[in-house]
Amino acid sequence: MLTVTIAPALLDLLMAADKFECTMAEVVQPLTDAAKKFLGVRYKDITKFQDEVLNLPLVGVEAILASDDLQVASEDAVYDFVLKWSRIQYPKIEERQEILATRLAQFIRFSYMTCGKLRKVMACNDFEHEFTQKLWSRFCKCKMSFNPNLYTPKCEACKKRYHSPNCINMTIDEAKQIANNFTCDRCLAPDNQGSASASATVDP
């Protein structure tokens, strides 16, 4: 049975497996799986153990973020933690951008973040400009480049964002009034009917 007293050994194992992935994968896979499970359960509340988790190596943080046991108040909290950890562990901006883009961004469910926090992501230098623009295009119906001056309500069903008034025929004030209950026309279609309480007409 794995215990907290052998946590350092588990981290050493994960780091070795990460470094020599090709040659060690089959041999240590059962052990690395058990180590990841242990870390995920042990540090499932990253706010409670934040000081400890902030000092973990990359493979340890990846194991925690990938765990189904992770407990957070919102996806905004995951983003804030990832950014804080990366700034501590990778003070050089170039290295930090690479780690965020290639290793950690995949664990952040950007579509579940609040509009305000997502705007901060778009303006954050910790992420490469190309990455943020590609990220934004995944969520915006018209795939237009991010513009902080445009309001972008999110469909509660498909999680896509829609520029107002570019993507939907309503003013910014009208869009803000239904911000928490907006469902796009596509999700309101008869063959994709959801539990929507508000709608908007999407431009063709």
C-alpha cells in the first residue's frame, strides 16, 4: 500500500519514467500508474495543499491535474494554479510558454472558464500569441481573432462563444441581460433541443 512517506520516491519514479519514456514504459507502467493515482488522491484539493503542490515537479503536477479525483471550485482555479506553479518553476518566459503550451494547457478546460478569466488568458504573456489565438478560435463561432472590446456570451449547451453583435443579432446590452442563460440557435434546433431558457438569432 502506498503511503505519504514514500511520496519522494514516487516522484523520482515518475521523473525517471518521463525522462526515459521509450525504454522504461512497459517495465514500470504499473508502478507509474499507481504513483499517479496516489498523487491524484493525496493532492486532490490543490488549494488545501497548495504550498506542497507548488513545489512538485512537472510530472507530479501533471498527475494531479489529470486525476478524476481533482477537487476545485471552478476551472478558473485550475488556470490560476497552473499559472502560479509555472511562474515559480519556470521563471524564464520562453521555457514557461513551452511548458504551458505542450504539457499543461491540455489539463485546463478553457470552455468552462468565466468570460472575465478567459479575457485574461487572451492577454497573458505566459501563453504564446499563436496559442491563445488558436484557443480562441475553438470557442468562437465566427473564429474571428480575439477582441477585448467585443462582448462574447457563451452558449450554456455547446460552450461556444458568440461575438455580439457580430455573430448574433442582438446588441451588447441585450446579450449581457441573458449572459447566464444564453443558448445558441444551433443547440435550440429541433434535432438538438436542449433545456434552453433564452435564444438568439445566429447570422448565417
